[in-house]
Amino acid sequence: PGLYRHGDRSPIKAYPTDPYKESDWPQGFGQLSQEGMKQHFELGQFLTKRYTGFLSEDYDRHEIFIRSTDVDRTLMSAEANLAGMFPPNGSEVFNPDLKWQPIPVHTVPADEEKLLSFPLDDCPRYTQLMNETEKTDIFLNMTETNKAFIEMVKNKTGLEKTNIETIWSVYDTLFCEAKHGMRPPDWVTSSVMETLKVLKNFGFQIMFGVYKRKEKCRLQGGLLLDQIIKNLSNAAALDSKQKVKMMVYSAHDTTIVALQEALNVFNGLQPPYASCHLFELHQEENGTFSVEMFYRNDTNVSEPYSVSLPGCSQRCPLQDFVNLTREVIPQDRNKECQI
Ligand SMILES: CCCNC(=O)[C@H](O)[C@@H](O)C(=O)O
């Protein structure tokens, strides 16, 4: 299975005093840019190259299944990714002037999405854990230390309330504008961006970690990890009818963070555009199965980073992988969410 974040996009929104408005973006807010399309086309080429010999050269609908959140930027990222993975050759060409073939991208309506959108907002116990997180020393120190800075951002941006979450949004908007050559207002110096970045990453760290990580993960990313483990176990089952060799999930930065915190391998940084977490199931000589994980978060290096589950070797026996992750897999999430 592979999980990736969509590619480069326009900001989700503007802050009140932002000189740039939705009309300054070719497709408006929250939309995949051509840079984002290229990023996923390239990731698709990487995946096909990496799995040459495992996946058939030609697209085979029995071998790969793609699911995306029902959001334009993730649906379009998956389409660009598949254009990179499976350009048609020979008999697959349906239009000689077009090196592209349609490949299904599955999804579910946003209000029914429970696998790929995090944090899920249907869990009172998780809300309680987040309220408790905001009372921890580490959170209070972070907000106290940056009190004047947050106040300055509030005044400059015209935001009614500023907290760690809304700071994420200001950083995101300024980051997207800078990436697309839009000059920031004078108050946005490089040190302001650096502090915003630290606070933004802190926002990701507290989302599923820092305080009661395991319980937060049981209620959030553990749902996705449970599904991935089921995919791996089915593939390893002797009588495996499952022909699907690769499950691909097209999602968001918070999806990757939720999953990586459940695995206790999160590096504390927002996953970059088109970053990709890979699980590979390998069969050993003796017939047993092992899981290897990789995280491709830097396209300047040719190979993705190996990622080890804490307490297990990089090539982790499937049974150990299941045992070591059991504590973040919810047994009865509805019950665990009640307060
Ligand atoms: C409220 C906006 C939430 N942000 C998103 O959905 C983005 O896709 C974000 O998750 C990302 O990966 O950029």
C-alpha cells in the first residue's frame, strides 16, 4: 500500500488583510497547480519504476486499486499520478495523439470519509484529549513564549482569534503565495516565516501526539493503519484470493501525520507536497512474510528513506508488525469515543 499527499496547490483561503484574493489564483482556492500535477506525474513514474517486475508493465485493473478523498486536489493528484504510472502502450492506446488512458480513481462522499481524512471530528473523547493537550506545559510554554508574536500576527492579518490552528493557515497561505511568486507584505520577514513554520509544525505534532499519543491514534490514524494491516494480512494469507497487488491512497498532509504517529515514526514536520509513505510486503525464503516501510519526502534524493517500526527491524516480520501496532488499533472506536 502507498499513501501520498496531493501536490502543490493554491492556498485554502486568504487571511483578512491578505493583498491577494481568490481571483488572483487561476483556479481559485485549494486547487492543484500545474506544479502539483507535475509532482504527481513524477511520483507516478517513480512508483512504476520501483515496482517493475512486481506490477505488470501494462495497467491491469486487477492489480491496483486507487482511492482518493473526495476533494478536487487529491482526485486530480491521483489522476496525474496514474498518468505517470501507466501511459498506454500498444493495444491500450485509444487515441494515437494521446499518451494517456483513463484509470478509475475511487472515492466516497466527504461526509462518509472515515479512512483518509484526519482528524475525524466525530469523536468526543478525541476532542477532550485535544482540550487536555492545550493545558499541558509544552503547549502552554509554546503559546506563552510566542504570545507577543501571535499577537503581532493577529494584528497584521486582521484575524479575530489566533491560535496554533489558525497560525497554520496563515503560514500555509504565505507559503503558497511565496511559492507562486507573490510578494508578501513587509511584516512577513524570513524570521517571521521561520517562527510561523515552527508553530505550524507544532500544530501537526499535537494533533496526534505530544500528549496521550496512543489514545489519540486509536481514535484517529489507527483506523487507517487497521485497514492497511488488513490489506497486508490478506495478501499474505495462503488462500489469498486478493489479486490486488497495490493499494494507493490519495490524501492530505494530516492523513500522513495521522498514520505515521500511529506507527510512532512521525518526524514532526509537515509532509511535503506529493510525499509518499510506502508499505511493502516481502516473502522470505522460509515462506514467512515481512513488512518494509519507506517515506519519500524529498525528491532531491533518488531513494526513499527506510522507516523502521520502533521495536522491529527494518524488515519487520508481519506477525511482529501486527503485535507491535495492536495498541493503536481501536477495538470498538464508537465505545472509545464516548465520554
Ligand atoms: C481546512 C483545510 C484542510 N487542508 C487540506 O485539506 C489540505 O489538503 C491539507 O491537508 C494539505 O495536505 O495541504
